Amino acid sequence: MSTSSSLPRSSPRTVDDPGTALRYELMDEADGISDLISLGLGDPDLPTPAHVVEAAKAAIDAGLADVVGEPAGLPELRTAVAAKLRRENGVPATSEGVVISTGAQEGLFLAVQAILRPGDEVLVPDPRYPSYDTAIRVARGEIVSVPTYEEDSFDLNPAEVVARITPRTRMLLLVSPGNPTAGTISPDHIRELAEIARRHDLIVISDEIYEKLLYDDTEHLSVGSLPGMAERTITVNGFSKTYCMTGWRCGWVAGPEPIMREVARLKRLTSGCAPLVSQYAGIAALEGPQDAVASYLEQYSRRRRTVLDTLDRLGFTYGQPRGGFYVFLNAGSSGMAAEELSRKLLSEAHVLIFPGTGFGPSWSQYMRLAWLAPEEQIAEAMARIERCLAPRAEAAH
């Protein structure tokens, strides 16, 4: 069986955040394990659709690999993104209201810089991916965490949002499906949150990068499609998760044209245009056949079932993972803290899963498990975990 023992690192090794430092420490320990199976990283392992790759090759053959384009992105791709948002999401987008970013993470960063003023408060769900915090801090905004709970499958409760609004509140961040929780915000809650945003004159940033990866008949509702929300909503998305294009570095941010003009100005001042080859690939992804996306979801669904069946047998609790390709499991339900369990699984089962502290210091009892490995490796990893923990689980019962 082929396993992964080489773990890519996309960030500097010197970090201030203890959760991220622990993650790197575990990766260092994992480097020497020849039969390691990693269920920790969040990059899709499936191949980019063939027609997307062919479009990139055609762009290279046309001599576009070294061409620098308009910082806001190719007009053809901006038009395709706007059409996608109107067609699939009901968001009344225009090509002038779209900026192509060098990955969705950059798009979010630029949007935050374009909107926030020093001292503005931003309501953000907890737990969350740490790049949101970085963007807010660089803009000198204030982060206000809004708790979500395992028993609610990490849905965002509008009452928790309202309780934290002050005269300084400027922005509300929505992430659905979420990372690390794989929770989704229910359509009813999206509608309530939209009403809250209108009532309190809030700008909403809606990160929808996992929108196509949904399970159990879960419905995705784009907040920008609701009445009165298009003029106050920034939608962030991209190609990395849906089309397995993480390394292509191509995403988009869409919203009101005045804000997008400022985003485009900042893009020009920072990184310039996203790679043209990736942009032409993006056009093919949006306008070409979507069979691969359906195939990916089928494979993720089978892996998800294998993971959840094992966790259930072992007595773990978790928020129901309704989207994405993660489960945020409660390590405390095994009788161990997440760091202890991570080290045990790494040393005894040769399976790498990261503790939840990388997503906020209050999540030391949780772990994010990603089913981003071939099905046979997922099955082997879960069998190893079960052999490692079954005696403890039996004793607990």
C-alpha cells in the first residue's frame, strides 16, 4: 500500500501561534515514519479535471505563461464568474463586480483591507481558519468571536451574533461550509443573519469555497442572493476545493462595484494578476463539463462514511460534517486531550491528525480529520486507529 511520508509545508517554520507551532512539531515527528498516513492537511488529493489541464496546456502553447495581464483578471473569466454566480447562486453579479485573486485566501485578505477602518469590529465564527484573523489584524480591525457548538453541528446561531453587536461592529463573516468544522449555516439562519446585517448596516463577507461539497441533502444558500444583500455582500470563492486546483492559485471575490474597484487597486499594488494560465484553466472549469465535480463528491462521500462509521464504533462525538472534507471530532470523548491523542495515533498507529488548537486556543479538546487520501488508505488509517483505541473504548463502556 502506498502511503505518504513527505508532508508539504506552505508556511515559515518560525511561528508565534502555539497551535500552528504544535502542528509543525507533529509534522517533523511524522517525517521519519515510512508508512505514515496523513489525515491532517486540507489540500485535495484528487486530480484536476482533464479538460481544465488541457486548457492550461493550450494557454502555455499560446505563449501566455509569461504574460502579465490586468490585475483584476481576464475579462472572460470575470464574465464567467459573474454568470456562474447569477446562474447557480442567484447573486446578481456583474463582471465589473468581480476581481480574480491569486487564490481565494488573497481575495478575502484584499476585501478586508478594502473595507475595514482601524478599530472596526468584525464578527467571526469560532472555530475558524486562522487566515481570517490575520487579514483583520493587518487592517487593524478588532476580532469578535461568535461561538458555535458541537451539539448544533457548528451552525451559526443568529442570537449569538446579535448578542455581540456594538456601535463599532462593521462586518460579519460567514463561512459555510466551514473549516475546520465542516458545519453549514442553515438557510433559515442565513435569512435571519441577512436581516440582522440589513438592520445593523453590516457588510457581510461570505466565504463559499466549499459550496459544492455537501452531504445528506444539505442546502447551500448564498446570502448575497437575498433581498437587499447584494449591495452589502462580498462573496469569496475559487477553484481549489471544487476542482482540485489548490496549487493553481486562482480564486475570486465578488461584490458591489465600488468595493471591487478598491480591491482591484490593492491587487495592483500587491501581487498583480493571478497567473494567466490558471485563469484560462478557470474559464474551462466553470464553463466546461462538471462530471468530475460529481465524481469527487461520490468519492468523498464514501471516505466520509468509512471515517464516521469508525468514529461511531469508538464512541467519539462530533458535529455532523455536512460539507467540505473534514470532521471536527471531540477528542475528549475518548478520555484524552487532543494533543495527547494526536501523539498517540502518530507514534502507535502512524496516522497524523492535527489538534484543533490551530483553529483557536479554546479547541484543545478537538481534532480536524481530513479524508483526503485514497480510499484504501482511509480504510487502513481507520483500521489502525480502531486497533490503537479499541481497548480504551471498550474499557470506557
